[in-house]
Amino acid sequence: MEMENPSPQAEWVRTLSEPLYSSKGWLKFFGIMNILYGIFAAVSLVGIIFAWIPIWLGVLVNSAANNVEKAYLVGDRQALLETQKKLRTYFVINAVLLLLGLVVFATFVVIVLTTGLYAEMWDKMHSEGIY
């Protein structure tokens, strides 16, 4: 499928897409694992609300792997740009989820420390001999 006399632009695309192309198998594996995680999460009652997120992330990564393969083999500039857009979306979604997780964790810590729940848990651990 490689071109015999590629244009300079196609050569640049191949050069720029080579690092991602060399890890295309890992990208596909990671995408499939995300999709499977989303499917397993959908089985639980709470997980069904959020299961679409890992499925979406898995589809993004799989699509990026397919696009980078096309970019490398054919020298398709648009396919390389689509790969980068999909990976950007993937990382933005993960960053937002990380920030949300940090906010929820910080809120939980503040609630526990300010409402006395910490002292109650501490006393319970001492009375049961856990600590």
C-alpha cells in the first residue's frame, strides 16, 4: 500500500506519524480495553450512568489508531490531523475527569473533617480494636 515515489508532503506525514504508527497496536489494545471497561461498568446500577465515557474514549483511541495507520501508509495529511484531534479530545476528557475527581475528593475530605465524621470513625476503629 506504500507509494513508490511519494511526494515531499507524504514523506513529511510519514515521518511525523511514525512514532504513533509504531505504537498502533498498543493504541488499539488500549481502545478495546476502554470499551470493555465501559461494557462491564454498564452492568452495575451506578455504572450504567457513566459507562458511555470509557466506551467513547475507547472508540476515540481506536479511531486514532486507524487514522494514524492510514496517515503512515498513504501519507494522508488529513488522516494525521484527525488522529491528533481524536487524541487531543481523549486527553482533554481525561483531564476534565481527573479535575472532577480531585474536586469530589477534596469536597469529601472537607466534609469529613468539618462534620466530625472523622472523629466518629476514629472512635469506632479504636473501640473495635482495628487501630
